[in-house]
Amino acid sequence: MKTRKDQGTATAENEQGDEDEESEDAGGGREKVKPTMRTSPFHASILMSLRKTGWRGLDKGFVYPKRVAPELLEKNPDARSTPLPYDTKFYNTQLQGIFGLNYSRLGEFRNEGDRIELDLPLVTKYLKGNKIAKADGKREIYQLVNNPRRERATKILKALSVMRGGAKQAQFGTPVHPQAIVIAGLSCGNLIFNHLFEDTKEGPVFKLETFEEVVRDFADRIVTNVYVGIRTGYLHPESERRLRERFSTQDSADSLNVTVVVCTPIEAVNRVTTELPE
């Protein structure tokens, strides 16, 4: 997103980006400066707890300042450093999230309505340089001439499979990379694979019947194999056994009109990227 000084006012930019020149629109008036903003093709939910309750702990500690601040000493020469208490709250649970990548929007920019996705001076520049081209002769939709969609999508998805982070990760060694991934290519914008896990004391349970129902309902919109990446030993033992046995034969795939492949989380991402169109 890029905001402008005179956003919403009746001014216009010239090709060099100056704002002191005025121009007239089709109706004879002055054009308004539009904000430049683009919705991300990648969508992600927050990471939510899989269970309603979890183990909680509270660690009480202290920070011991090495010296007193000079400003405080000026006010009170007898001031001494005092230990500062702090608490660390722990919560142990499984996390789940929903992610979606709008493949068709990679390398595409739409300058329609009250906002633009590609700065107007850049449109002129890139059209002349043959870096972009109009996708539709009547609409202001531009696409990269050499669009590396597959390469970019592959990098995003592979990064997701090895996701890491968290302020306390180095201190407590808590991993957030996915232990289970359900991924497939779709011809629609519905994020269909959600709420497929239920937590138990012996590990998460994969809702096999719910999964099959979703696949069967959206079979005509699933354009790749469906990959279920599971880390061995992560699921409830019985749930993992049922999942692997269910999709170990071709008969099970035929009954859903979609091929379901059970593998590891990283294999799931690597294999689905090979099915992406150029």
C-alpha cells in the first residue's frame, strides 16, 4: 500500500511523479489522486488452538538492573537499583491455520475502481519497456510479460512447510513448522480444508469422514491430487493407521474421483508444486 500527500483531491501526477501539474479527465474535470494498494494473493488466518483447554504454567522471574538511570539519580542521589519482577505464561496446545494462494493473481495488477494496484507512471514506463501487457483490451488489467508465477508460488509454499518463528523459540525450542498439511490446487476461491483435526490426550485425530465428504463435494473443483502430509507419530495412533490404510489403494481414490496421497508435510508441498501450471 502507498498513500499520497494529496490523496482524494483533484490533482494528478505527470509521468515523472510530480504533483503540481493538473490534468483533465474524460468529463473535463480534474483527475483525483488515487491510493496505490494491492490485496495480497496470499491469504492466511491466525494460528488457532486446536483444543479448548491446555496445560498452563506460570514462571516468575526478576530482572536486575546493573545501574540506576542518570535521570533518577539527579532527582534522588540515594536511589538504588531494585529488581523488577516479570511473569512468563506458558500454554501448551496444537495450533491450526488456513492458508490460500490466489495463483491467477500472481503478476497481475488491476487499476480499476477507486484504487490502483500499479502506479500510473509505472504503467506507462513498463508498457513502453514491454515488461507488462494488457490482459484485456477494454479493462485496465495488466500482467507481467515474463511472469514467473510457478517459481514464486513454489517459494511461498515451500517456505510455509518449514515455517519458523516466535519470540521465545530460541529460549524454549518450540517448533511451529507444520506437522500436518492438507494441500491441493482448486479452481475456486473456497478454502475447503479447515477444521479437519480434533485434539485428544493421545494426539490429534484426523476427521477422515469429514475430509472425504469435503473432497467428494468439491471434486469437480479440485484440479490436482490432494496431498495429506503427516509427520509419523504426530496423530493419534489409531487415526494415523486408518488414514494410511484408507488411501493405500487405488480403489479408495476412485470412490472420491480424486487421488489422495499420504506422505510427509514437506513432500506434500514439493509434490503439489510440480502440478502448478506455468
